[in-house]
Amino acid sequence: MSISYDFKLINSGVAGMSLVMSMNEDAFSFITDEADMATIADGSAPLDNSRLSKFIEDAESAQFCCDFA
């Protein structure tokens, strides 16, 4: 059985920062509308690593699934 992830959490290359990449339209709407996060040109949203666990909790509460890359 294959798992379809809604978000991919990516190392940004900047110390203390990750990128949240939405993998579908509903996930993109969640980060821009619900989580009120700004996106950069590639569609990902920068996120401080100290807020990562809170983002995952909020996403899971909204029935989204995260993958770590």
C-alpha cells in the first residue's frame, strides 16, 4: 500500500530553517490560509525548526500527512 504525503519537509540549507513543500492543492491552501505562512518562488514555505513540531501537530489535526526528505 502506497502512502500519499501532503507535505514534504526539506532541509533548507540554512541553519535552523526547513522548507515545507505542499504536494497537493489542499496542502497548499492549508499553509497559505490556515497556517498563514508565506511562500517563496518555488511554492515552499520557510519554517524555523523551533516551530516544526507545532506545524506537524497542526497539519495532522487537519488530517494531513508529512514526509521528511
